Amino acid sequence: MLCNPFRGRSTRFWIPIIIAVQLIFNLTVLVIYSRNSTVIIEKNVQKDLATPSRSRQHSKPTEAMQKASPTKKASPTTKASPTTKASPTKKAEIDMVNDYQPWVDFKFVYPEVQPALEGSKDLYLVVLVNSGAKGGLFTQRRAKIRETWASKKTCEYFIAANQTHVRDKKWILVFVLGKVGNEEDDKRNIEEAKKHNDMLIGDIDDNYLNNILKFYMGQLWASLHGAKYTLKTDDDVYVRIPKIIEYLVSQGSPPRFYGGETYPNTAVARWAGGKWSISKKYFDEPVFPPFNAGAFILMSTDLLDSLFHYVHIRKPFHTDDAYVGVAMRHFKVKVIHILSFDIKNHMAALIRSKNNCEILKLIAYGHDVKIYAMDHLHKRVEDLCHKKITVKNC
């Protein structure tokens, strides 16, 4: 019988060896598996980064995700709700070709408040001063005009009243206003009108777009009170009214007259929202015909019937001075540039720099003549008049 060398110690000897081999095997398998898994994960990540939209496009969201998603869009065939509002950052499109932009709801308006005229209505000149209805600044401007160039106690008015060729030429000045819609402002303006008897107040929203309505209201009122000429102007200018009358008389009191500070070649503004922009629906030419600036529009009232009728030929737009120029071309009326009318953007500052001759050569100063500048200019004109200094001897 053969002898077994491992007999008796086999159990205690082989158990540790078998356990060690098993541990080494398991560790080796784990390492290999981990490396392979890492490679697979890295490849998947790279694939996702390379095609980020593809996985989103083809992944099917759950019902809960669809309800919660803020970016869900309606089907192309789904119509928008009538109550849907445009995004607050998106501006409404404005058609500057086919629509009337900006829209003017034109109508003839006769003033609800007007001055009570005494005596004859045979007026040679009516000065129509466009003024604002809201706030104290416009009230102050009107007060300063009454004190200065609208006053009939001035030296130049006294001289004109004693000259045979102009002394019978009667004139009045009225302020043309709309309404604010604010009870306090509107009531204050009515009280001012009662006190001074020199205001026209119509049922017009007092804003820039409605300047054309105020223009026609003033012209309509003047035409019904026997005026021969009107001077449309603003409350931020200075006008030597007796000199205006002298000028018209020196020209022979011409009929079909349309004069002022002429703008010869003004491009039509088309950008939406511009202060002077209008659409092609109103006027489709690129350049306006020559027109007299709104600060000074001097014209004879024999043109008014045609001007009133023209609103049925061309819808009025808000830039009243340009609209009148277009109408005058239609009537074949010559545009007169009056050299003694001057409009500068900084007239208030220029007034102080002008010498006596330059002051006396002008009879209408515009625009943006501040209250203090109006007062300063009036004192200079009065002083020169009292000293009998004229253009000829200055």
C-alpha cells in the first residue's frame, strides 16, 4: 500500500491557498470590468456632447413633462386665442406706406369759448397764437405776450395810430387752445378767457397731433369775423404787429397772399414715431413743396374757402405748416419769403447778441423765445422806438 504525503495536513494547508487565489481572480475581473465601463461611459458622453439636440428631439417626454414644460409651443394648425397679447417688448408694426400714420381724426371745430368783439368786425389782421392748455408755463407765456408785443400801449402802436396809411387797419390777437380733459386746467383756462377776452377754446384734445385742428379752428373763426389777413403763430415768439401791418400795406395789401419764413426743400420724414413723420398715404412724394414754417404763416383770407375745401381732396396730416404748403401748390399760389421774419433754434440767446440795426431789421423773431428773452427784447424795441432810432438811422 502506497503512502500519501499530504495525508493529515491537506485541509489546513489548501484552504488559505484556495481563498487567496479566489481573491486575486475576483480583483482582476473587477479591474477589467471597471476599465471597460469607463471607456463605454466616456464614449457615450462624447456622443451626447457632439449631438445635443438629437437626443432631445427624439426623446419622448412623459405626460408630466409636457404639462410642466414652459417651452411647449402650439401646433402650427392651432389658432391663437383672441385674448392673446403680444409680448411687451415687441412693438406693433406701423405701415408708413398704406396707412394714415400718425392717424389724425380731422374735423372742423368752432370754438366753444371766444372773445366778445365790440364795434365793427371789419378787421385787417387777426393774429392767431397757438398756445398749450395744460400747465402754468403756457399761462405765463400768454401773460407775458399780453404785457409786451400784444399790448396796444406800446410806442410802435402809438406811432402807427397816428399814420394815415395804417391807422384805420384794425387788428386783434387771440390765443388758440384745445382742452386738457383735466377739470382744474380747463376751468382755469375758461376763467382766464373771461378775464382777458382774447382766447379761443375748442373741443379738441390739446396735443401736437391736433395742431392741424387748432389751425383750422382759428382760421374759421377769423374768416367769420371779417378779417382780411391772418397771422398764425405760436406763444414762444415775438412779433412787432404794427410793422406786420406796415409791411402788408407797403405791398399793396395783396390778394391771394401766402408769406412767412419759407422752407424750400424739406424731405418728408418717414420713420415711425418721428415728431414730423407722415406716411405715404398722406403724401407720397419724397420732398415737400416750399412752405412757410408754422411759427409765422401770414396769409390773406381770400384763400380760406379753398383751404377749407382742400380737406376733402387730401386728408389733413398733423404737420399743419407742410400741409398748407401742399395745398398752396395745388392752388398755384406763390410762396413769399419775408426777409424780416427770422426763425432760429436759439433765438433767445441770439437776441442778446444782436446790435440795434439787426434788432430793427426783424419784425418777427422765432422760435423758443423764452419769457425772459421776450421781456428783454420788448424793452429794447421800446427803448429804440422812444429814442426814434429806426433802420434808416441806426
